[in-house]
Amino acid sequence: MWDERVTGYDFGPGHPMDPVRLVLTRDLVRAFGLDPALRLVAAPPAGESTLRLVHDADYVAAVRKASQEPASVAAAYSAYASYGLGTEDNPVFPGMHEVSALIAGQSVAAAEAVWRGDVAHAVNFAGGLHHAMPGSAAGFCVYNDAALAVARLLELGVERVAYVDVDVHHGDGVQTAFWDDPRVLTISLHEHPSSLFPHTGWPQETGGPAAEGGAVNVALPPGTGDAGWLRAFHSVVPELLSAFRPQVLVSQHGADTHVEDPLAHLAVTLDAQRMVAEACHALAHEHAQGRWVALGGGGYAVTDVVPRAWTHLVAIAAGAPLAPEAAVPEEWRHEVYARTRRPAPLRMTDGREPRWTGFEEAGYDPADRLDQAVLATRRAVFPLHGLLP
Ligand SMILES: [Zn+2]
């Protein structure tokens, strides 16, 4: 999914969510010659009735008004702040409603195309805005395109949707939207809430009374690297998907788990991020007849990390995966320098070959902090799915 205008999602100079990350990703996909393997689609923006599948009417009205008259927001600061608008994280800008609805429209159309069977897989790397709440903006996210894609699938009659979120931040908005809905399984792996925004995502958050076990949270210790991150993913996600039997997999691939990311404290490399994208692809085939909607998300190392991570994601979804050792095309490296005055990475790898073992093969170490985190999650939710913790 790509419409050039999504790059208008711009909170202004100095904000970490720099739209250059989208431009550079799009251009790296093109530079690798992946376009012939893709069907490029620009979908229309999500309309009012679609936005209302997740969002409250008064919140959408506030976004529209702020978007039309950004100058009015300062005068009514506290009214807008109650909607999460006009804050340091989510400053308002002209056209904010339109571009946020456009990004949401791409994710909703991706979900529709996958469910109709037009395509097996669809990617919207401009999406994954997982912090937006039904009634407020949060964490750089205005409309929750991920939740809207899931909600649209439910509206179309899908009975079970799995949402897997590997952004370094908790997928709180999506979890909230489907907290008490047994049709949706949300799984989020993220840095521990005690050290990172949004300070939720404890293993004990497991869903509402009608959907116990429908929310799954893995709270990773700061400093977790490739082996631990992959171990956590593989010791939680596949078994739950096998038990839940989703008809569609929606995944969120925030690239801010990376060791170079300026806003968080995990130590994951591009190589593990690529492996998790491949794992999601394989899991969609194994458990959801291949139906896979992949979204972007956070990621604030905008030249070194995000474009490479999401180009791998697009290539995997296109059935044309790129070798990790592939050289980054020269023309793209020139573009990076021209746009950012920073050197671009040389290869599609960080030079690691991550190895991991799962709980199944190797057992676990009760004294290890990563294993404790994984165990806390398994103990909280596995029995609710008929699985042994
Ligand atoms: Zn994030």
C-alpha cells in the first residue's frame, strides 16, 4: 500500500517521527527493483463510518477541527489535551485528519484485499499506529490503523483475527480496542512497562471477562538482544496461534527494538528483525491460510534502521526476500546523503547471524531475567488456551 501523500504525516521539525523514514523506505524498495514483484495500491482514506469502528465521534470531530484550524488549539489547550492533541508527543498540524485517515485507509484496504483473496499478503509500512486510543491520540498516533484493519475484518465476518505486535512499545491501543472481544487475540512483545512508554503491557493484562487470554503481553528486560528476543517470540507466539487458529494474521513491525534506536533500550539487530518478519510470514501460512497483513510502526533510527527493516518486510511479503549480505544500492545511498547529510548503511545486514533456542528444546533457566519474563506470560495466559505453561 503506498500513496505518496502519507509522507504528510509530519509533526514538524525535531519530532522523532520524521516522515523521511517512509520516503527512504519507499525508495529503497524501488532501488532494489522490487516493484515488479508487487501490486502497488493507493487506497482511499478511511471515511467517518470506518473510523467509527474504533474511534469515538467526539474524538474524530476534535481531530477534524484541530486539523482545519491548528491555531485554535493553543487557545483551547486543555480541551484538546484531553484528546491527546496539541501535546508534545502529538502536536497538531494542518491536514492531520486527512493524512491520518489516509494511512488508516491503506491498512483497512490491505485487510480487505487479503480477506477477499486478491492478494495473500499486504504491507502498509506507513501504518502500525498502535497507540491511538478510541477517544484520544497517544504516542505519535492519531488514528489506530491497526485496530481499524482488525475491526474491518470483524465487520466482514471474520471470526478470529490474531494481532502480533513486535514494536518495542506495548501495543496498548489495539489491546484496548479488543480487550473484551473473544474474536481477537492480541500479542505484544515489548520493553518492560517499568522502563518505557506507555507503561502498560504487564503479563497480568490478559483480556476482559468475555475474552480471558485474549490479550497477551511479554514484558522484556531492557537490554534484551537478538537471542533473547527471538527466544521470547518463539516461546510464546507459535503455540498461541496454533491454539487460537486465526483466519487472518495482522502483524505490526515497529523497528524501534533496534540497538541504535534513540527512544528505547532493547539491543536487537536488523538481522533478528528480518527473522521475525520471516517468522510472521511462515506463521500466516501455517495458521491463517497465508492471509497476512503486515504494518510498520515505530522506529526512530530513520536512515540506518527503518528503511532496511521494512524493505526486508516488503520483500518477504512479495515472495522475493533479499539476502542479508545484499549490498545497498548506490543510488539510494546517494539519496540518503542528499536528504539527511548522513552516511547510509552499506549492506542489508548488521553482520549478525542470530541463534536462539526455544523453551521446547532447551527448557528454561528460572534465574534468567528473560526466561522469567517469558514464563510470566506463559503462566498468565497459556492455561486459558489449554496450553501447558
Ligand atoms: Zn514503538
